[in-house]
Amino acid sequence: MGDESINKRILSMLGRIDGHKMRIPNNILVKRIGATFPMLLSNMNLHIYDKSGQKVTYIRSKVSKWRRDHPDKDTLVMINYLQLIRSDRRYENKNMEVVDITRSLKELAKIII
């Protein structure tokens, strides 16, 4: 899911607007979106990295850089689809690769806390 799709979903959720109605907006809906969008921009510091085939080391470097640049802010890392993350090693079995990725992400979570 790309940046635009995620932003539309967040806007829909915060404005309590049906996502299907956002496709064909009317005047009332446009006013609600207009009222919600500034709130979205001012209250959220959201960074989306939707580069395909990311490795855990790449995710760890992005998180580390964020924490160095913003030591006073809390950090939340959300991963949408685990199987799209690539491992640094080569495995014969996809299950073993997922186990390695999961273990690496758990280690990253311990560092964040």
C-alpha cells in the first residue's frame, strides 16, 4: 500500500468519513475533509517507507536515524506485510527466512524500548 492510499485511509478514519464516499465527494464531504486535513498535518508526524524488498538492516538504520534526530519523541514502527521483507541471508525455505526476519524485528523492538 502506497503513501497516497495510507493517507486517504488515515484521513477517512480521522474525519469519520466513509472511504467509498471519498471517491465521489459532495460539498458536505469536501467541508469535512477540509476540516480534517489540517488536523492530520498538524498532529501527526508520520513517515511511510514503501520501498519494496526492504531488509531488516535498512529498517533498523531508518529507525536509528529517526531516534538520533528526534530523541524526545516516541517511536512506533508498523510493518504491513512481513513476507515482503527480505532477509540478509539466503534460505532454502521461506519459513526459515520469516523466522530470521521475525527474530531480527524482535531485536529491533527491544532496542526501541
